[in-house]
Amino acid sequence: MIDWARIRDLRDEIGLEDFGEIVVLFLQEADEVIGRLGRNGRQNSVSDDLHFLKGAALNLGFRDLAGSCQEAERKVAAGHAIDLAEIADRFLASRTAFMAGLNEVLES
């Protein structure tokens, strides 16, 4: 679910202080995107939101969320319906797993 090696690499690349800021920013922005995902019903908006989430999730090691967003992006592009609740559930599960393991990453 979480790519802990990616998270450690990111922490080492940017430093602990900036890493903390990125985590907070990602979680805030992801919460906003999840909250608005599909609300306006426009295909372009949903596709853009999924693309943003996928990229941000990959950057922060949320591997399963990124995969779900990528698959949903493909479906939207092909004109198929997607399960937005599944994306939201995947984010919540990923966030929970991330927060549960974060202290170990920060201390290593």
C-alpha cells in the first residue's frame, strides 16, 4: 500500500523539515481533491483531479492510491463510469497506513 523506500528517499532528498511540510501540504490538497472529486460531474475536471492525485500519491509513496487513480483515469478517458467512493476509500486507507508508519520513518 505504501512505498516506504520512496518515503525515506524523499525525506533524505529534501530534509526532515521540508519533508514535514510536503506531507502536510499533500494531505491537505488530497483531502480537498477527494472532497470535490466528481462533484461538478465534468469529465475534464474529474480527469484532472485524478491525474493530480496520481502524481502526488506517487511522489509521496501512496502506491495503491496512485494505481487506483491511474486505472480510473483510463476509464474516464474511455468514457466509462468509475467508482469515486473506491478512490476515496483507498485514500483513507493509505493515509491511515501512512500515519501509522510515519514515526518509524522519521526516527530512522
